[in-house]
Amino acid sequence: MKVLVIEDEKKLAEYLRRALSDHNYIVDVAADGLAGLHLAKEIQYDLILLDIMLPGMDGLSVLKELRRSSRVPVLMLTARDKLEDRVHGLHEGADDYLSKPFAMSELLARVLALGRRSGLHPPQTDGPNLLRVGDLELDLLRRRASRNGQRLDLTAKEFTLLALLMRRQGEVLSRLDLAEQVWDMNFNSNTNVVEVAVRRLRGKVDDPFERKLLHTVRGMGYVLEIREP
């Protein structure tokens, strides 16, 4: 499932992004209503988490505008717990409602329920903490990587980079995507930190093995996927 989080509280937005990513959802984040509405119209999401109190354009206005052209499931998030607020949101087309503060376990359960209701399911894994692409395995809980049964000695950044690529298997990720999500930095075209990290990761994940998984897509970025010989 591809999820859009529209939330202006930076700490909460990052918390949601990390938690959902750890459960194998692909997550984008917008910090205001206008930016969120733009992303929702430009990209096909499977679910939207939408805060009501947003700068630029409030969540209910975003929802009302979105419902003109889309039936994507929307879970409203709000610090206001008045009955009339919930009723208003549901009348405008919200699919569910969750009041702050909330337990992450409850939010994840609501997300899963909305996905099932819409006929969608999160990416399949061998468990919530194990990612697998071919013979490449990543244990998120034990922070161990292996390929064809052989342990891979990865640095912390290499592990994070590999986890991102595996979660988004088959999707081309640009240098900007990797720089922002792995190094939490604004991309500077004069730095080659991404290229160096990918080259080192490839040396451990691919070079000792016949079948290659980490591929460069010229002019676009990098993708981890199984390709037929």
C-alpha cells in the first residue's frame, strides 16, 4: 500500500512515516493542506492519513476538494474530539476517524482495516521484521542481512539504505530520494555520498554473487529487483 500522511506536526509526521515504513508501507509526507492536496491529485495513493488542523488549507477542505474526483480511503486525525467534528468529517467523505493522542497499534489496525475494506493489502513479507528479495534477506529486528545464507557485514547506513531499497522493491529511487530518506539531508549535487554508498553496498550485496539485484537506471536512480538473465 502507498500511503500519504498530511500532518504539520513534524515529530508526529516522522513518527508515522517510520512506523508505517517499518510495517512495509510506502509513505509520502506533506506538511500542509495545499501540498497534501497536490500530492493526492498527482499520485495514486491507497490510503491518506489526514490531519484536520493544517496550515494553508484545513483538513476538511482538503477532504472536500479531494472527494470531487477521488474515493481513496481517508483516515482523519485530530486533536478535537467533539462529536460534531467527527460527524462533519464523516459527512464530507472520511472513511474513519482517530483522535489524538492515539496508540500506534490502534492506528496500524485502522490502516489495515481500511486496506482490507478496499481490497488492498500491505506488501507480503515472511513476518513484520523480515524482508526478502530472492535469496537476499534482511532481519529488521536483529539488524542482520544475509544472501544465499551468507552473512553480510553492513554499516548502519548501508543497512538503512538496503532496507529502503528492499521495502520499495522494483521502484526506481532517485539520488534525492535516497539522500533525504537515508541521510536526512537536502541534496547537494556536488556531493557523491549516495553514489559511494550504493557502490559499497553493491560490493557486499551483489559482487560475490552471480545474480545481480541492485541496478542503476541511468539518469533516474537505483532499483533493487530480480531481473531475468
